[in-house]
Amino acid sequence: MTADKPARDVLGWAALVAALAVTMSAEYALARACGFGEFVAAGVPAALDIYAVRALRAHRDVPVVVAAMIAVNALSHLVAAGILGVSWPLVVAVSAIAPLVLWRVHRLADAPAEQANTVETEQVFAPVSDEQSEVFAPEPTAPEAEETEQAPAEPEQARLSQQAAAAVIEQSWTAGLGVRETARLATRAPSTVTAAFARLEKARGPQPLAGQLALVK
């Protein structure tokens, strides 16, 4: 906040108070001329002044309330000077001031809530950024995970030929190695090693335990 900010606020409020004080007398006089009672007539300038303060605080309806105050003051002075007579349209217009002010003051009071709801709605439906799309990206599905699992464990290792891979699988089965370790050595997918182990067990019986000597026929 700058040093002259408070000064501008004080001057703004001083201008508002001065303007309201000047217009109140003319507004009161017009209400009295249109048949309002001595005390009831004071409600007309009070209503317009409250409307003016609310509009300035909400930053809405400011041109409307300024135009209304100018019109009421001009009509009051025209009536006081005898240029304009008090007719039924003038009485109806002055009588409508209080209800219209009541409606607009309550509408201005609801304006901040409406603006807050609009901001929340915009935030809820705001587009997702690239970073957020990465964070909320769906996890791989089961087929994708299985495909990743079946890929060679070490891509940099040279892929063995079919004959060499078959020999490694047979040796690993005889040594009691597991499927994953055999798949790594044979550069084959675990599913391929599992199928080969099943054929060996069918032909030779249960796989020897790790470290156990196998009888080779």
C-alpha cells in the first residue's frame, strides 16, 4: 500500500458525505411536495443515499444511482422554482423510489456470492495442464503389465539363437534355477521358459533342486 492510499480513501469518503448532504435536502423537499409526511419524507433521501453507498462499495449500478440522484434533485428544484407542477406521474415516480431501491440494494448484496460461484465453477471446469495430465495418467492395464513382464530383462544382452537358448534352458532346469533367472540367461520371455520347463518335467520328472546333482541318462 502506498503512502497516499489512505489520503485518497479519506477524500473519497469526504466527497461522498458532502454529495449526500447536498442532495438530501432537495430529495426531502420533493417528497414533501408530493404529499409525503414530515417524517416519512426523510425515507426518500435515506433510501437513495443507502443505494448510492451500496453501489459504490459493490462497484455496480454506479451510473444508475448517480442518474437517479441527478433526476430527483433536478425535479425538486424545478418544482420549488414553480417551473414544474406536481402531477400524478411525478407522484408515482417519487413513490416508486423506495421499492426500487429495496430491490437493487438486495441484488447488490447478492453480487459477491454470485461472483464466488462463478469463480468456483470456472475452477472446477478449468482445463487440465500437461503436468496435471501426467500426474493423473491412468496406470497400465493388466495386458500392458504382462507384456512388460514378458520382455527380456536385459535388452542390452545379445539375443541367443534358438538352439543356444534351448541348451541354456535345459542346463538351468537341471541346475534347479527358477523361471526368471533362466529367462534372463536364455534371453527369452518367462512364458517361453515355463513351457520348456513343463516339457522337461513331463519327459524327465520333477525338476532337481538347486545344487542337487542330476542323473543324466
